[in-house]
Amino acid sequence: RMEGYGYYTLPTGAEYRGSLWDGMFHGKGELMLPAGDSYRALWDRGVATQGKYAFADGLEYDEEKWRYCDGYDRRFYTEICSGFKPPGIPQLTNLDPPKIIPEDCYDCGDGFYDPKTRVVVDYKHNFLRNADDDEHEWILRTCRKAWDKTAEQKPKP
């Protein structure tokens, strides 16, 4: 079994870098996800005992002081860091410009969702997961669609 410090790539494309013991994550280590997010943690026999989750854009999740897109402040993290765009130019996602969504698909935050196949792929079109009924309904109800029209800034005459 794996022991010591090493790298381990999971079938999902996520990669673990850190200490291993008896084939398990054990000690300090970081789990890096295909979309660029990461989770640094102290592991005990494969279970994270304490850790920090960071999104690909650098935003760290903090359960007690979470102020990102909550009910009181609906700005994206990039808007918090860089400010708002001028009136009339919407920012539809945290990424600006937003990803171009494949035809008949949805942007569900960590990748694209095809409701016909019920498969979520990352932004490089690598398989992430099959959506269950709850996720399918949530994506159809709340996520940005490929056929949504976006408002573009038109030059003034």
C-alpha cells in the first residue's frame, strides 16, 4: 500500500498531494479538483479532520464568515474584488467573460450539464458525474442556459 508523501490521481480527475499511510490520506494533504478548486486538510486515516476549501478564483470558503452571494450581498467574488461593471453591462457569472455553453446545455457552476444525457462535464468536457433527479431539477430551474440572450453593451452613437 502507498505510504509516505506522494501524488494520487482519482478516476474523477481530482488529484491528492500529500501524506499517505496504509493506502489512505493521512497527515497534511491537498485534494485538487479538475475545475481548479482545492481542499487543504489534515487527514486521519482517510477522513479530513480540519481543512479549508478554496475555489479556483482564490475565494476561500469560511462557514462562519461566508458573505459570498448570500441573501444580503448577491455580488460575485470578482465583483467584490474588482467592483461593479458600468450600468447596462451585466455580469452573469463569477468568470468574466462567462464560459460559452454548448448548445442545449446549462452552466451549473463546475461544468456543463446536458439534460438529455443527464451528465455533467467540466469546462474541458471531461466527465464529472451523472445528475440525480434533485440536481437535474435544480439545474433546470436555476442555471444559465445556452439559449439565454445576454445583454451586450452597444456603443453610443
